[in-house]
Amino acid sequence: MDSRILDIQGLCARDSVEELLVDVSLHVDAGGRTAIVGESGCGKTMTLRALLHTLPPDVEVSAGRIRFMGEDALALKGEALRKDLYMRIGHVGQNTSENLHPLLKVSRQLTDFSPLGRKEALEKATALLESLSIKDPGRVLSSYPGELSGGMRQRVNMAVALMKDAPLLIADEPTSALDAHVRRQVEELYQGLCEREGLSLLLISHDLSFVRRIADRVYVMYAGRVVEEGSLDEVFGEAAHPYTKALASLSGRRSLDRTRDLDEIGGSVPDKGRGDPSCAFSSRCPYAARDCHNALSYRHLGGSHYVRCCHELA
Amino acid sequence: MFRQLLRRILAAFIVMFLVSLATFAALEVVPGNAAIVSLGTEGNVEQLAALEAQLGLDRPLGERLFDYYSGLIRFDWGTSSYYGQPVWTLISQRLAVTFPLALASVLLALLIAITLGTVAAVRKGGVVDIISRSLVQLASAMPSFWLSLLLLVLFSSVLRLVPMGGYVSPAEDFGAYLNSIVLPLSVLVVGETGPLLRLVRSSMLEAIGEDWYTAAQVKGLRKGRVIVSYALRSALTAPLTSAGTQLAKLLGGTAIVESVFALPGMGRLFLTAVEMRDLQLVQGIVIFVSFFVVLMNLVTDIVLRLVNPALEPDGGGL
């Protein structure tokens, strides 16, 4: 049981109008590197937000459970939430430029939550920034976030996440919104991090080439559901879901977004009807047939490879 | 920081110069002058000419303007025709009554507004939010003279806890001083808390919606510190600015409360000056209050910059 540091089972979330997440199950092995991929609007970030208790006020978890390090993460409250969840998860959020308070110096934001004394915390922050290839940590520490470049701020966010020596690091789109050069550097930083002993990683990314280099287990999400899961080789080597195939064919391209159609499959991720039993992808699927409309069985393909599609694709 | 401060101070001086010039010009344009006012309807032309000569009103404009400014700088703001005392003496006496009252009411209102506004925003829709919003509605619906009378009836007539009115200087008897100002202070606080509370609540709600608010919690900072050192830091700009302006306004604007409670303050002095057409005194009070507004803006600005050194040179809604 405790070989899994994070274990999400049957998670459902909905707002007042519709289902946003339907029966999402995924896990991160202790020391493992799990990635969630899919277009924008597939529910990747929503899943994370359920874990971190940061869902929008009108969204609620309606079913399922989340276990983190053996504890029921959904039931945590107040000081226990802070100690048992937030202090044990390093989270690098999606919107890097707005995760830092604009009126507080970086040094303060890097140290104020640390249980270490101020001086020790500052030494640790300096060392961390150095390890993230920042040449002049002193200058960065005494700056306000607005005085730093996007790449610098991303590193500061990583340093915030790493300050706690948390066993699980969560990175939500760590390389989006960065230019090619900086993205390359940040990717290398993550690759370096993954070689550290005992650190588990949950990565959310559009960027499949990055996922291929870093993850060992992959979940593909579509319209609020997991549609395929397995080891990196299983999912990308023997993709079984038409959606995964479409994504994989795009891996040369850097990013996927909702407004741009996938190459061979038109349309976009549907917002409505996620709770319906029919396959949400069928309207865009080149293999769609009549029986897709009641085909939601999750099929085991061998190993740890599962797919939510009724077709036997070669 | 230092250069910005110098620029601010310079700008403040320019505003003060323009205000005093405008005051001078206004009194110059108004028909009648101090001599006509003090003679009333009984005087004749010879008496008027004599008095004008005595007051220096017959001299050329440029000369009088020069005198006006050199007087301003030396706090020689002329003599009140009604009271027969120097204007500056009158103002400083009345200020001793009004300023502590105004300052205390703004500080108390700010304290209440920050506390309740923060709780109301953090627990939006909760008990504190609902009750404080209803109270704000109630307070803004009550005219201050009516509330004053209500308090007087309750605490003076019925409960006999405080005197009916009048003022005791704190140097004379501090306990009696507190008794004489507790009701007017309450009325002022009730009036000022509402708008400040609304400001605190709305800017706190804005801060809570920011990404860094959630990020600070997720990184493991205690909730109390996220609220105080992160959210309040951003949310206080507007309420502090408003409190500074409020304080300056109160110096000239507590006339109603002062009248009901028979306090010898600035507001009543101003009323008397206008009623008695005491032009010198009106001029003095207008200049004083506007100088004070400029000064308060400067002070608020400096305080905000001390709290938030990273504010943009001309940002912060000032």
C-alpha cells in the first residue's frame, strides 16, 4: 500500500451545472515520476486542485478518495492540512509570474514558511538558488519578483517548492510560457532533480517530448476522465486510445492548446456531458462507431496498461 | 526613495501655494471687505476710508499680496474681526479640541474596519460578514445629528453616565475630558467605519482572489500570516489613503457633532466665522484645512511607501 506516495481513487468533482472530473484514479509510486498529459481543459489541473484543497468555491469533490502518505488528504483541515499536506508537497504552480507576492522581497517569500531559523533558511535558499544555476543568488534574493525575468521567477518558484525537502514534487506546466532557451534550462533542472534520491514527481504537461524524457508512468486525460494509463513505453510505444495516438503524433510540436485542433482530429475538448456513459472522444474519433456510445469499460491490456476504448487498435 | 520624497514635498508646496493664492483671490473678488463688515450698516464713507487705511486695505494689490504671504509664513494670519483675537491663536485653540477627536476617531474606525473587514472577507458570507454589512447599512442610514441626540438621551438623560455636553480640557481633568468626548467620538467613529470597512473588505476579497494568496498557503505558510503579511499588505493601500483624507476632512467637518455636544472645535469656529462674515477668519480656516489635506496626503504617501517599499513611483492609487 505504502509503495504509493499518492493514491487517487474514483475522484469525481462537479460544480453546480456539470461534472468536471469523472472517476479519476491515478497514483504516484514512492520515488516514481508520473506524468498527466492531455489538452487544456481535460481536468489535469482540476485533479491537482482537489488534492491541494484549492478548487474554485463552486466546485466540490462529489466522490472518491485521495490518500497521501497514508492519510486521507481530502479530510485534512486547518493546521493538519498545512503540516501533513502543504509542508510535504512541493508545488510549482502553473502561473509562474503571479505566484509570488509583488510587494515582498524574494528572500522573504523563500524563507517565511520554513521551520528553520531565518539565518539557516536564508543559507538554504541561497544554496538552492545556486543549485538551480542562478549565478548571483544574493541579487535575486534581494529583488522584488517584478524585477526578475520569467525564467528567474520560475526558478524561484522551484526553490520555494524545494525548500521543504518535501517527498513529493508537483509541477504544473513547468515549461509553458517560457521561451525555448529558458525552457531547455528548466527541463534540465527537472531532469537533474529526478536523479535525487527518494523524490517522487507528479508532472502535468502539454509537452510530450519533455514527458518522454522525464516520466516513467503516464496518464492520458480527456474531458475529465483518464482514458489511458501505463508505463511510458506502454502508453507511447503501444498507444491504445485514438486520443493518445493523436497526441503522440504531435509530440514533435511543442504545445497543445484547446483553440488549435489536433492535426488529424478536428474539434475540441467538450465541456458538457462529461458524466454521460458514452465516450466523450467519439465526436472527434476517426474510429468512432455506433457501439462507442455505451463503451466506457476500462480494459486491461497487460502489465500496468489500461485503456478506456472499445476498439482493438493495432 | 529619497528623490521621490523630495518630489512629493515639492509638489505639496506648489499645491499649497496655489491654494493660498486662490483663497486670496476669492476674498479679493467677493464684494465688500473686512472694513465694511466690521462697520456694519451704521458707518459712513469717512469712517470706512479711515478703517481701510488702518487695516491696510487701501494699498496696492501687489503690496497686500506680499504682506499676505509674509504673514502666512510667520503664522501671522491677521486678526478676527468678530473675536478680536489673532486668527492663528483661535485656530490653534480649536485645533486642540478637534484634532485629538478626529485623529482618535479615524484610528479607531480604521482599527475596527481592518479587523471586521478582514474577517468578513476571509469568511465571506459568514456571521461576521453578514452582521458587519448590516451594521454598515444601518450606520450609513443614520444622520449624525440624530445619532448624537439618541446617544445623549440614552447616556446622559436616562443612564446619567456622561454630562449633557460641554468640554473639559485634558490638562484640567483627564477623566472629565474623556467623559466629555466619548459620545462625540462614538458618533464620528460610527460615521467613518462604514466606508472604510467596505474598502477593506473589497480590497481583501481582491487580494484573496490573487494567485499568490493561494500559492502562499500551499507553500505551507500559516493562514494567519498569509492573511496579515501577504493579503493585508496589498489590501491596505486604499483604506489608508482614504483614512488620511478622512482625517483632514474631519478638521473642518465635525460642525454638526460639535454643535450638538457643545464642543468648542474647528467646525463651530468655521460656522461662526461664516455667519459673522469674519473674512480674515474664514480665510485662515480655509487655508489651514487645505494645507492639512495636502500634508495628510504627503504623510499617507510616506507611510504607504514605508509599508510597501516596492510600490511603483506613481502607483498605489494616490
